[in-house]
Amino acid sequence: MATTTAARLTAEEYFVAAAGDPRPTQLIDGVIVPSQPKFRHQDITGLIYMRLRTWVESDDGFGVAGIPIDVIVDHYNVYAPDVWWLADTEHRSRRVLPRGARPCRRGAVADHL
């Protein structure tokens, strides 16, 4: 169920508005949309992340794997993917983030995405 607003919110306005909301949310077409996944969804997401992380840390793996962070898609859309992976093709290292990347927290712009 979407949170009703008088006008579409921008990404910047979303970060301010969502800061006080304890629920996981995303900004879709300027509207704050709470995202409350069910147990089965979270269980499957956890398994996908665990396997991806195991591969990243293996001798054949590379890149960086993570769980939800805010990804600014455009001016009116901020998504939080359940699981994400970034190739670190320059270093081929599982211990180093791609150049220009920095750890993200809720409300931070993911420069590297």
C-alpha cells in the first residue's frame, strides 16, 4: 500500500520523509511504497545472498555482494534491491570495493551503482 502524498516526491525529499518511518520503503514514481516481505520471501533472499557471498569469497569468485541499500534510479525512483552484486573487474578482489565505491547506509547515495 502506497503512502499518499499531495505531489510526487523527489529522491531527496524521500530520504527526509522516510527517515522517520521504521518500515522498509522504496520510492516508486515519486510515491513512498512500504515493502514488508513475507517469511518465505526473506528465507529465499537469505539463501540467494548466502550462496552469492560464498561464491564471491571462493577462489573463482570476485566482486562485492550485499543486501538492501538505497539505489537512486532517477529523480523519482529509489529502489532497495533484496540482493545485489557488483563486479570488481579492475582488482578481481573480494576484499576491495570497486574504485569510487564506499559503504552505504540508508539515505546515502550509492555512487558505484
